[in-house]
Amino acid sequence: MQSCESSGDSADDPLSRGLRRRGQPRVVVIGAGLAGLAAARALLEQGFTDVTVLEASSHIGGRVQSVRLGSLVTTRRHHL
């Protein structure tokens, strides 16, 4: 059984060799929920420069939303 862990030595890693030859890959993150936004931020922090986030709805945040009712702000609950 092979390990899925990175060896830390990227000299023998075919993906790393390909990135060095071709430059930075284009990355698309599907969904602007908390996980998608966190993934995009992590990619940018790791040095990726061409990151696009796609979202189907008209707002970001996924199922996390706030609703303003006059001076009261409440969170909208979403049950799975």
C-alpha cells in the first residue's frame, strides 16, 4: 500500500516538476461558502496567483447568512 503523504522532497514529484516547467496552474474553487473561501485564501497564501471562485447564488457565504429585521440582526438557520 502506498502512502498519500508528500515526502517533503519535491525534486522527485512529477507535479512539482510540471509546475516548474509550465508556471503556475489556473485553479477554480467551486462554491463561495466558508470552505470554498477558506480554500481560495489558503491557495493564495501558498503563492498561487490565478485562483477563481465560482458561486451559483447571488451571495457569498454558502448556508451562513444574516438577515436584518429592522434593528435586529438574526442568523438564518438552514437544516440539512
